[in-house]
Amino acid sequence: MAYRIVLRQDIATNWQENNPTLLSGEFGFETDTNKLKLGNGTSPWNSLSYYLPGPTGPTGAFVSPFVGNVNIVSGQAWVSSTIATTTIDWNDGNVQTHSLSANTTFTFDNPQNGATYILVLRQGSSGGYSVTWPTISWISSSVPVVTSTANKYDIYTFVYANNKYFGTYSQNFS
């Protein structure tokens, strides 16, 4: 789902004459000067300072402070069909999509402590395939049963913390 953010905007003269009080965190943009002010919820426009960006940082290669499971690929998904035993390697991406083509036992490899993972499962075209999960602490202690209807999607979200997976799910998407 795409979100659109629209800033409150007017020409500088109108801002000064009307002197509104912007909400805390609300931006006001002067369309004729390309200047920006950030509201604090109490000060009127004329008493706010213009937002001034900080200095430009150095140029060069970016070195990520993150290690493992940070996989930036188009769509952030690894797509495959499953077989009877399928290993999900989280180094292939934090979001993965799999189509069931058999009853499947999943194993998970290479989790990182504090990471969030999403697994989107699509039931096969003939439907009725089941899943056996690795050890997961499911919400409400209820192990989910995969939607059996052909071509339906289920979404499973996992947080890995202290060497343990915590899982939630939403099911039966078209």
C-alpha cells in the first residue's frame, strides 16, 4: 500500500499574514521561497525558525553497520517452490515467498537475533498441501493450519529473539 504525504503549503506572504500555529511535527512549506518550517504545537508561524538541513556528509562507498540477513533485492523476496523438506535460508532475504507443491516440512537457517522475517506461502494449484513447522512459539500457543484452498496465500511473520522464533500469521488471501 502506498502512502502519500502532503505538506501544508502557501506563499511566504500568506504564511506571515495568517501566522498559523502548526501542529507538533507538522511541516509548513513556502512555495515561492522553497523554505520549510516545523511546528511545535504552540508557536505561531512568525516565531518559528526555518528548517535548515545539516551539512552534506562525505561521499564514497557506503558501509552498512548491519551484518547477515540484510538482503536488498528487487522486491525483497526469494521465490521458489517447496519440496517435501524445504530449508528457508534467511540469508536469502527477510521476506520470502514459496509455492506449496507437496506436503512440506520447513527448517530455518541463519537467523539473526532481533531480526524479523516474513514467509508468504501460496497453496498449490491443486490445494490441500500441509506444512510442518520447526519449533516456533506461536501466538496464543496455537500452531496454524495452512489454508488448504488452491492458490490462496498465507503470511507468516517471525521474530527471532534469544535463540527462539515467535510467530504470528494472517491467512486466506486471494
